[in-house]
Amino acid sequence: MKKLLYSLSFIAIGLNSIAQQKTTFCGSDEHNKHLQSLNPQLKIEEANFNKNWKEYLQTVNVNDLKNTNKLGKASAPKYIIPVVVHVIHSGNSVGSGNNISDAQILSEIDFLNKSFRNLNSDSVNRRDIFKDIAADSEIEFRMAKKDPNGNCTNGIVRVYSPNSDKGDDDLKKLSVWNTKSYLNIWIVQSILKEVSNGTVIGYAQFPFAAGVISASTDGVVLQYNVFGQLSPSQNVFNTTTTHEVGHWLGLYHPFQGDSCNNADNDGLFDTPPTYSAGGARSGPFSATLNTCNSDNPDLFDQQENYMDYFDCKQRCQNMFTLQQKARMHYCIETYRRDLYSPSNLVKTGVNNPTTTCNAIPSFYSTNANICSNGTVSFTQNVYNGTASAYSWTFNGGTPATASTAVPPAINYSTPGSYDVKLSITTNGTTVDTIYKNYVTVVTNVAPVAEVNYANWQYKTDWYEQGWRFVSENGKATWRRVVGVSYNQIACMKLDDDPFNQVPTKGFEQSFISPSFNLVNASKPTFRFAYATALVTGPNQGSTTFNSSDDLRVYQSTNCGTTWTQMSGTGSVFSGTGISTTGTNRLDYTNGFVPSDRTKWREVSLDAPKAANIRFKITLKRAGGSNFYLDDVRVSSSGSLSLADDLASAINFSVAPNPFNSTTELNYELKTNEEVNISVIDLLGRNMGNVFNGKNTAGSHTVNLDRNALGLNNGIYFLNVEIGKQSFVKKIMVN
């Protein structure tokens, strides 16, 4: 296969916001390669597809594919495909920014149909040598008129997401309709794919991924300002959507081969192979350009083809060929038969357009998690029509109701979780939407912290205590691993991420603490340890990527409503500075594992004396290696390590250690305390209690008998809990 990304400069014409960038890209090939890395079966399916297509092509008579209608009008389409457009916006009002208008969406669907039916006005610029093979694809795209539940729809869904600038397959999951019944198109602020000299602004999932890759991701993703034909920045020269839908229907780029000597190229004979070293496909129109003249000296580069890349204005991107038409039909018949079936056309309503639909109530808030006595602002996100009346209900809020499109800020005084309901009226019909437990309110004054930490050494109660892993893209892939740890037993690991390589857009993976009261702390401190390494690769095209993760630490004194970066050394690690193993880079396939404690970094940050403070460790992924997190804790006294904090305070000792049969545990208490001492093995299993009860102030000795607990030779850990605090001590039986 030829290098997977080429400069897609034709889609930059007239795009003011993109023109300043160096290059723009179609990401379909790169995305396909990524999916193959996740599921090697996809590569087999693609090979089978191309083999079967080659055999099918031998049976195709191109004369049968020509449009013989002499009236200058398109015949009835052979295939009708229902379409739903999901606008994933970042909070703009409809028609503003990335929340593009209905009119802009419909203008693109209209242009898409003209492109596929060979009715585009710029076809007059086509050179004579290609006019005879330009095809009416006989494919028509219609906006859905019924949603998956049979409700009336205009085929447009609007969803708020703060991650609209990070469009990828995970963002699709915010809104997706059955991909066997609809062509799903997702509109985003920008796409989470990037290379060293440009930006991806569109990609599609190829049809042969069916049955191998999740059906919920099948469709096309496009940057918002390349979708539409209403202004100079969305005009007839902007054929990005046509190009990507071509991929969705199985078409390759004409430069698909590794070189001009690749016989298969894009699997077609009427699209001359094109090639330019390094993938530099852009350039002014040249009637005699023939980059692969040794292969086919009689045919020039088909700069008019929707699937090629050129910036040649009046001469470019205005046709599909007859064999491209045949290939798209073959893909529809092979992979997408359900879409055009008569029953599906009825189910999606495209066979008989309906009247005006009722609007769908939707809303969002950017600050739905607050402290008590805080306020929450709500924004209506009504789509599918225009509401004539609004009715809000805010359980637990003040005011409890509102009847305007934009309600006032709502005050919540009592901690808890609360539902929010929006009812709207359209055409005399009222429809409700209820978001359960949408608002979360927590107390202004948190518990007093002594030494509080996320205990995943052998327990999972860190979650019950309010510690949370949060992922921007829904991939909370943190997992507990045993035997790799800063504190001897276990730590939390985030697997490497070689394909998330956009330093300015990488998804954030965060670990957030519960709230603490540090008002009376002598030296409030937030501490943790982490381990990671720098990596190199994988290659994309001619570019080798180096990881560039970014680690930052934040604090919030308003229950997580807003966050500020903590000050001091250790509040941010970026570039090569994030590595805990030096500046040498590993190959991304090796998989970093910290071999000992020297491969970890301790971080200690002073915290303010606040009555309600929580902390957040945020890792922005940009191709990084495995990342390990351990020893996360909040201290009121600035003590150095979990094991040393309490153990030193009570003079805890084990002697002998190692031991063969029995050993003694000695400690001193200043006050009466509940004490629990248990033995944990290397897998985190509780082997039994050594002591569980109440100790008075003073010195204490506890005997540990290996036979009583059934301990074999090996390494174990004592988990010592004194009141609400605990620590771990390693012991050895031999």
C-alpha cells in the first residue's frame, strides 16, 4: 500500500480557518491502518475484498454503466441511502461555529447528490479525454425522516460535548443510529489525528470492516467547516464530503499503490495511476501531467477525480468514473444491502417525506457538579424543530421551575443528586426529556484529613472513598497490576497509547481525589509517585513520531467546578521532562515496565489550608508509553511516605524478618485504637488476620505463626490498620 496520508490541499480552497495550516489530510487510509493494528482480521477481510472485486470486475461491461438518458436529466436512482447527521458541538448556538445550521447541512447533502449523480455544474471543466467515462453513480442520499424509534425527524441530531475538538471513533458513541439503516455522518470541531506537517479533517470507515470492527463506528467524520456549500468557505470546489463518502463506499485513492509500478493501484483500470514522491499531490492544473507515464503513457493524471488530491480550481474534483461506479455498487450489494432495501426506506421514512416534525427537548450544563449553595447554568439544545413553549423542572433547585428558553442560574443548597426535566411544545404536542441525577451537589466542608490515600494495595475501597479515574474519551483503561509498584504490592497502570499522537489535542486521563478539609493542617501536602518512559514510533508515512505526553496537577476549592494548576516543582511535566527513566527513547513495541523504585518519581506539592479541596492528576496522551501511578495521598503534616508515616509514629517493628516459624510484631500506641493486622500475599489475597480488636495506649506485642495462617515460603505483606490509617510492611518466610 502506498504511504497512507497525502496532502489534501483541494479541500483547503477557500477555508480561511484552515488556510493558515501547512497541509490538510484525508485520514481514511491511516484510520484503516489503525483499525488493522487493533484487529488483524481486518487486513484479511480487505485482502479478500480486493480479490473478490478483481474477479467481479472481469464481468463488468462499462457500456452497461453509462447513463443513456438524452434529456439531460438524471434517471431514478438505483440506490437510495438514508442519512443522519450528528452535530457534536462545543456549546455554540445553532448556526454559530461548529454547531452548523440546518441550511448548511442540507446544502451539503444537495451537493453530495449532484456529485454522485454527475449533475455538478463544474463538470463542464472536465477534459474531453475523460468525459466518456464520467459516471452517474445512480446513488442518492436522503435525510432520514424517521429515527430508529419510528419518530418523525429531520435527520439532524445535535449533541453538546466539551470534546468536539477531539473527534474520533469514541466521540461517535455520543450519538449513533443503527449503521445498517443509516449512513451516519458526524460533524466535529476537529479530528484527533495529526501528522507532522498537517491535520486530518475527514475520514471514513471502509465497508469491508463490517463484521470485524464495531458497527457503531461505521460512517464518516468531518470537520465542521468543510461540510456545506453556503459560503466561500463551503463551495462547489470543496468536495471533502464527496471524497470521504467515496471511501465509505469502498473507493481508494488513485495513488493507492506503493509506486507507479504497483499494478493493482486502486483496483480500477479507468483511473490512471498517479504518484508523487512523499505524497505531494497538490499543484496547479496541468493538462499533460502524467506522473506515472512509464505505466500508462497514453493517459494523463485524472485530476478531475473526486478521489485524487489537487489544488487546480476549475479543473479538479468533478467526477467519478464508470468503474468507480461499478465498485461502489459492488460494495453496496456486498456490504450495505440493508440500507437501500424497500423495508429500510419505509422504516427510515425516506420513501415518503413527512410533514414538519415535533422538536426534541435537549439541554446541557458545563458546571453540573458543584458545592452546596452553588449555582448551575443550563442551555437548551432543542433540535429537530422549533419549540413554541418551554417548561423546566429542577428537583432540589431554586427556583424549582422556569418557563423560558434560557432559564436563570439555579441554586442548589442541599448535598445530593438531582434530576432535571425539560418539556417543550411543538405543533400542540408536548414532549419531555429527563436527565436522571444530572446535578451533583456536595458539602462545602469536607472531612478532616490526617493521612488519606487511594488504597489499591490489596483493596478496592479507594473507589468507595471517592477517588475516581476519569477519561475524556470514555476509555477508562486504568487497571490494577500486581508486582509492579512503588509501594511493593500493586499500582494502577494506563496502557501505552501509540496511536493517540496529537500533542495539542490528546485525550486527558485524570485521577481525581475526594474532598478534604485542610484548614487546621500543619503542612497540607498532596503527594504521589509515577513511572513512565519516552518512546519512538510508530511511523506514519515518512514521519517517525516521538511521544510527547503531558502531566499536570490541579486543585479545586469549589468541589471540582473549576480547577487551577498547583504551583511548585512537580505541578507539570512535559516533553522529555515527563520521563522517569532519562531521555533515552524505547521502541513503542517494547512496553515499558519500571524494574525498581529508581524508575519512579516522587511528587510532593504544598496545598492550601482550605475547608474543601480536591486534587486532580491529569495525563494528556500523545503517543506515550505505559504509565504507572501509585502512593497517591493527602497529608496534613507533610510526612514523607505512606509506609513511614504511621509506622514511625508507632515504632512498628518485625523481628526476626525473614523468619522460619514465628515472628513478633511490636508497636506503641499513644491512645486507645482499633487495630487490624492481616497478611497479604503477592497476588493481593488476604491470608488471614494476625490481630483484630481494640488496643489500649501503650506497648503491644503480637505473635505471627506461619502454620496458623498456612503460609508457604515466600514474600508477604502485613497490612496494619490503626484507626482510619494504615500502612504496609514486607515480611519474608523461609
